[in-house]
Amino acid sequence: MTDNNGGQSMVIERTLEAPTDLVWKMWTEPEHFAAWYGPGGATIPVATMDVRVGGTRLLCLEMTTPNGTMQMWFTGEYLEVVENQRLVYTDSMSDEHGNVMSPEQMGMPAGHPTTTEVSVELEDINGGTNMVLTHTGVPAGSPGAAGWAMALDKLAARLDEAQRA
């Protein structure tokens, strides 16, 4: 994991033992995305994704905590969609209707950005895929960066399962 933009971006690069078109499906098809996204223990009961430039996304991340079930909603807009190569979208905390909520409304610390940007770059490497994930607005070493690392471990496991099926 590297740190860019004065600590306000995290970058994770992974080599995945799966073809680029399968990795692309994991990022762009709601049923696949919901199966791996989020940190360990999280589920995604709602994932709507209109993967086209200007299309929107709405996700519910659900976790069981000592105080009961907690839901967090996220919305965003797709900015770039180049099939099997590059995906860029915004990400904001929201309510269940996709209305963007400020970090303060969501109990986040002051200075947390309202909207962040996620970019995923894929490159075919001898039948495998080199993937570079950049999340601008999420510092390396932050809980968000740790969540991405866990999610990408789940993605790798999901890719293995898909190829064995």
C-alpha cells in the first residue's frame, strides 16, 4: 500500500490469478460485487449498479456489532468505464435513498471528505490480471484502507471459487 496526495490517497496493487474479464465482472455486476465487497464480517444486502458514465450506484454495507446490526449506505456516480481496463466512480456516504450525507451527519471525524473517488485499473498479464486500486480521499493506513485490504482478500477468494465452478 502506498500513500499519495499528501496522505489522502491509498493505492493497492494486486496480481490476481484470474482473467481480466472475470475481474471486471466482479467489479461491475451487482451479484458478484456484493459477494466480496466490504471488510471481513460485512455483507452487502443491497447493491444497485448502473455501470455506465453518468450511471449511479447504491450499496448497503451491513455488519453485526455488539450493539446489534449496523447499516451504512454508500452512493456514487460512474465517471469512467472502459470495459476490462478502467473503472472510476465517486463514493459518498448516503441514506438508503442515495441522498448524500455529510461525514458529520454520519458520525465521522471533522475533515473526512464528503465524496471520495475510486479508480480500478486492470491489465492482462499472461492470463492473469494486474489490478491497481486507488481510493482518493482515504489515507493509507486508515480504517478504510484496512477495509479495502480485507475486501480484496475476499475478491481473490471469490475469483478462485468462480474459476473452479
